[in-house]
Amino acid sequence: MFLTGEDWDRYSEKYARSFVSQNFGPGDKVVVCASYGMNVGASTMTLAAQKMGMTIIPEGKCTFPVRIMKNYQPTGIVGSVFKLIRLARRMEKEGMNPQESSIKRLVAGGESFAEESRAYVEKLWDVPVYNTYGSTEGTMCGECHEKVGLHVPEDMVHLDVYNPQMEDFIADGECGRMVLTTLLSPGDKTGTLLLNYDTEDTTVVVSRDKCPCGRTHMRILNPEREAETAWVMGAPFNRVDIERGVFQTGNMDYLTGEYEAFLYGDEEEVTLRVSMECHDVKNCPQELVQENF
Ligand SMILES: [Zn+2]
């Protein structure tokens, strides 16, 4: 990816909007668990924080020592759902209750996740978890505090949704492939211009109406990776659907949330095998977990 200085400004603008829409502001201290490197997310998030008067604790990953939580008293963390679960567990092991920490809100990103796993992380930390979707190509959509879809920065990127066969646009409310086009003001420069760029992610346009938060930019559902979608007997399902089964209420008293899934077979017969990790094998009601799943 080629990025000009103006591209960096646009990236940071998108992150700043997203943070503001999640009620972050001056005085907030946010731990960034995304890696600082060729991935532009972490760096441009940090630029966004500068614009907003917010402090960033640039950890780069979520395996930082839990004393950071005590010494710096962060008010937010940006990380993936699974990293946030593991961090909470590490804190508990060291005698800290995540629900009584300085954290006021969490931002989940990096990969798509099930609504059930968000609910679980919210319960674990007792704070709201906001969703973001970003890619190096230049999209960055963030959920506002109303949690009714991710706002698309429509003045910087044009988003179309095509049908899976890539033949035509589909109506709002239907699921299809996200196709992006960069929008620039006259005279603006960009290092990478996207024209009908296929993200290979699928989404649904939730609404183009004004959001209860007051913002007018369109809202989309959390995009899912097309590559993580399998078709069985003519019906599609995604990795997120399996995660939804794992994180069912009643399961998470016994499970860690970690799982692995295998799909094999032929046109006649298909087998889905899912293994789930539990805290304590001896005291895990396996039939109950199986039934919930
Ligand atoms: Zn909104």
C-alpha cells in the first residue's frame, strides 16, 4: 500500500470520528493493543488521539503486564474480542477484578465476531464494547455509542454492496460484497486510489437514515470475511456463526471461549467438528454445552 501524508491525515480523521462517537475525549487514556508496524491502524489511532487530546498507551499487543492497569489507570482498550477475554482472565489471576478496573469502555476490532461474544466481553468487564472495522486499504468504520451498526465515513469513501456473483447492486438490507471507491476533494492527493475495489468482505446496509446519535452517515452490519464462509447443502455459514454457538449463554460459565472447528466431507455428507476449551474438564457438563451449541 502506498500512502501519502494526506492519507495518514484521512486515516486519523476516521479514527478520531469513531472515538468521539464512542464518547472518548480529552482525559481518556487508551491502551492500543494493535501492533505498531506496517499495519497503519495503531499509528493512525495514535494520531487521532493527539487531535482529540486523549492519551495513548502504545502497548502494541495485549500481553502487557497487568501492572499497566494499576499504574496507568487506562479508561479504554483497543483490542480483539479474544485478547480482551484473555486480559480479563490474567487480571483475575493476579487478584484484580476487571469489573472494578479504571476501564470505562472497550473497542473491539481486527476481526469480525458474534454478538454473543460481545455480550460476554461486556459482562466480563461490565462496560460497553464498541465495534470497529478497518482495513489497510483505507476503510475505517466505527460503531457509535448507540450500537446500531457501523458508520461509514461517506465523505471519504463510497461503499457499494454487490451480490455474491458480482453482477449487480443489491438492495439495502440484503447481504453482499463490500466494494469501495476512494473519494477525494479537488486537489487532494492519495497514494492508493480505490475504484470499485472488492474487499472480499460481506456486509448489509442497515440504514441510511439519521442515527439516534445524530450522525447522518450510513450504517452497515459488522463485515464478515468471505474467505471464512462455507457453503453446505446450498446454505452459507461463517466462522462467526460457529462462534455464536460457542458463546451461548450458559456455556460461558464453563468455557474459555477458545474453539477450533473442522469441516469435511463431500456432497453426500458433511461433518462439522467443533472442539471447545473448558476451564475444568472434570466439572464441565459436556452434554449441556453440546445442547446449547
Ligand atoms: Zn450513530
